[in-house]
Amino acid sequence: MTRVDNNYYYNIGGHYICLRQSDDASVDDIPSLLPSFQSFSCAAPDDQLLFTLTLTRLRPVDDGSLVRDFDTGNGHTAVYQLPDGGYQYIVRDIFGHNCCLLICRDNFSHCQCTLRGNPVMRTFGLNNALMLIYAFAGISRQTMLIHASCIAYGGKAFPFFAKSGTGKSTHTSLWLAHIEGTELLNDDNPIIRIMDDGQPYVYGSPWSGKTPCYRNRCLPLGALSQIERSSTNNLERLPVVKAFAALLPAFSSMKWDEKLYDGLCNALSRIMERVPVYSMHCRPDAEAAQVCHQTLSQL
């Protein structure tokens, strides 16, 4: 684990981030709170940081305006707009315990947080804080988190997205079982980044839901596929308008923040110029993977 003074550096999606502890913070062993980040650790970079997160002592900002309190699937997060344009997040676990107070300013480039509770709660709070910051800091750099299960096949990455519980992980597991040469790149939050030449790439990330798949690997994006349950197996390419409508909810964003939302919409338009978007109507069986493979393997 690379450490410089009280700073820890990570390279995630080709961007560098820094975690540091202030002198007044409760002493945390940061690496022990972030086991999924081990393969992303790096030396202090010469390049610009995507963001810095400082662990310190904070009190909630009382004059913030509550924007939304949303269910994250494994807890709840309350979002407050601050008078200076920044954001405050209160991250709670599934039991309602406050695990992290996070304050972000300067377009998410400078952030502070306070962790609370036992080590499990502090791990939960710090992981969620970092995922939130990365998702929103990355948009200005054409980098986005997508809620998807992503396979690597034939030198390309293929994310499958769907509403929670629809079966995206089930579908990728069928590829792993029945399509030779398939690997899992990430099972919950891979990163899509548009490079300077316009080509979108997919990176593994330290956030992979319940499946421990934390691969620091990068592949060209081959296609994006929405999983929909059906009594038959059929892969349908979506026209532009339907593709955009299907994709938008799969990406992390804050629709009320005009700058972030416009940045995400522009990035999605650029992605659709380069790769196809499909709807995979399928059953949870081997034939579903085989039908999908017939088309995606030709890309």
C-alpha cells in the first residue's frame, strides 16, 4: 500500500485520487477500511488529481437545503444543497445508522468527511463517500459510473444494465458458465470513460456490489445491453431515442444539478455515436447467453 505522509493515492479509471487524514481526525487505518482498493493503489502522481478527500472532524451544515433522501439498496443517503453551491451528504446504512458525513465543494475536487460507528459502519461510509465523489467529479472528465454487470470477451467489455433484481448478474453468470473465454470485469459499478479520441473504454472499479470483483483493467466498450425478462430470448438493437431513455437511469447523476446532468447527457450522446445499445429480452437460461453471444461476438 503506497503512503506518502498521511496521504494515500489510487488510480481508478485512469484518474488519480488522494485520501488524507487531518491532524484532528480520529485515526483510521485507511487501507483496512478499503480492502477493495488494494489493486488500485499507486504512488503519488505527477498528473492532476480528480479529487482529494480529507478525513477530518465535521459538523453538519445547518443551513443546507434537503434535495433528496434516496434508497441506495443497502442504505439511505440524504443530499443537501449548500449555500455556496457545494453539497452535503449523510450516508446511513440499512439499519439507519449515520456512517458518514460528507461535504463536497469546488465541483467535487475538494471534499471532507467524518466517519462514525464501528469498523463495519466506517467502511460502509467511506466506500459510499468515495463512490459518490467519483461519480460526480468524473462527469466533467467524460468519466461515469454505470450500474451494470460487465463481462470481458474477445478483447472488449460488454456491460449489461437493468433495474435492480431484473437479472443482469444472472445473465453475465450464464456467459461465464456457457461462453468460453468470458471473464467478469465488474458486477455492479464499472466505469465508462470517453478518451480524447472519442473512443469509450470500460474500467473495472473498487465498487462491485456483493460480488468481490475488483479488477484494475481497461478494455474498449463493445456494446451496452439492457436486460429485460421475457418468455423468449431475443436481442434487439435500440434506435437512438429509445437507447438514450434506456441508458440514462443506469448512470449515476443528480438530475437537479444542471451542469452535471448536461455533462452526462452529452457523454451518453458521444457513447451512442460509437457503440450500439441493445435490449436483451431473455429467460435465465443458457440459450440467452448463446443468443446474445451470436451478435456481440461479431462486433
